[in-house]
Amino acid sequence: MEQMIGILFPFLIIGLLLMLGLVIGGANERSHFAAIRQREAQLSYMQVTNLKSFFAPVAAEPNAQMVVGHAVITADYLKSFFAGFRKLFGGELGSFNPLLERARREAILRMMEEAARSRCNAVCNLRVEATNIYGIQNKKNNQMVAIAVLASGTAYRIETHSPRPMAS
């Protein structure tokens, strides 16, 4: 019996650590998504497009400027652990999709916040670049999975008018 406990103990510890990673990593991810949704709601007035220019008239004072936002988000150990198994058989690493979405939305939000600090209410020519930083070596020689996203665009102050009633 003691021998069996000695064999199962490391697996129980690994299982406990994976469960802890699932709970804490999931809570961190949900918290980050909630903060992103709140900040997106605060900036919902801002018009963002990937078109090179706006159809709306630009304010009298030309104030076009480049704005940039970037984010680097790392995966928790549980996602990296399961991705290691997925690499054995190939296929999509679905556990990393929320990681990419969080990084993309965070970078775009940071770009929009920079535009808002400059008193702009619109960004055109939005460009999003992402790079997979897979296999960064840390001090213990373990690999860490991270995604870096850069969002850039041209910020303007455009005239906003309430819609006019249609003539009858």
C-alpha cells in the first residue's frame, strides 16, 4: 500500500497543480475579458475602420496623427501543458484562441485610448500585426508561450452630427 501511495503521490501533485492552474488561469482570463468589455464600452463612441480615410468631414483643425497600441500576453501553464500534447498529433491549438483574442483586443484598445488622450474620436487605416513568441526561455530553462500584437492607425477628430430628419 505504501509503495502504491509513493507511486501515485507525484501524479496527485501534478493533478492538483493542473487543477489549480485551471482555476486561477481561468479566473484571470475571465477577469481580463471583463475589463476589456468595460473599456470597449467606454470607447464605443470612437469610430475605427481599416479604410484609408473617412467619408465623414474631418474637423477644421487638422490633427491627424499615428497612434499605436501593443500587448504581449502569455499563456498559463495549463494551456502550455495541453498544447504540448496537441503538438504530438498536430491540429489547431484551440486553447490558444482566447490568448490571441485577448492580445488583439487589448492592443486595439490601447491604440484607441491613445487616440482618445489626443482628443481624437476616430481612427482609420487600422492595421493589426501579430507574432507568436513561442519558446521564450526563462531562467529555469522552461518554455513560455506568448503572443505579441501591435495595432496602429491614423487618429483624427471628425465632425459628428446627429442625423437630420428626412424631408417629407
